[in-house]
Amino acid sequence: MDEENTARLLEYLQLRLRAGSMDIPDLEIVLDYAITLVTDYASKDTPQGMIELAILEVSADLWAKRDARGGILDSPFEGGAPTRLARDPLTAAYPILDRYRGIVFA
């Protein structure tokens, strides 16, 4: 992915996650990790827009996981129940990318 697209995704991710300017170095790490995961999984026939959508979804999940020890996120509300996050970081990307992968026989 080129630098221009990466910068655009980083800016969008910062707005979507309401991250401050102090969080940008951490966001860059999360975004780089998401780009690597998604581009390794996506097929060559996947449209660029779908790849970018999957990258944003994976990035948002990875960002939420940074505060979830053991994959469990505490509720910010009094009396709220803890929430277990998906262990696989690509869980949100599978429905987006799988339609372009075709059928695979083992």
C-alpha cells in the first residue's frame, strides 16, 4: 500500500476512533499490523476498496484490544458486564474478503 493511502487511512482511523494526537504513533503501529494481516489474507482479485475497508475494521478491533487484558474488555458503565473480544484479529475482515477468495479444497 502506498504512503498516500496509508496516510489517508490513518487520518480516517484517528477520526473514527476519536484518538488524540498523542495516540498517532500507536495508531501507526496498529495500522501497519492490520495492513500486513489483510494484504496477506486477501486474494489478488480483491478490489482495493474492499481491502481498505477490511484494514479499517481490523485496525479498529486491534485498537480496542490494546485495553483488553486477556481479550476481555471491562464495561465503562457501572454494573455493565465485561465483553470478550474476538481472539482472531481478522474476524471482522473475513466476511468482507472471503467472497473474493473463491472456493479452496484441501
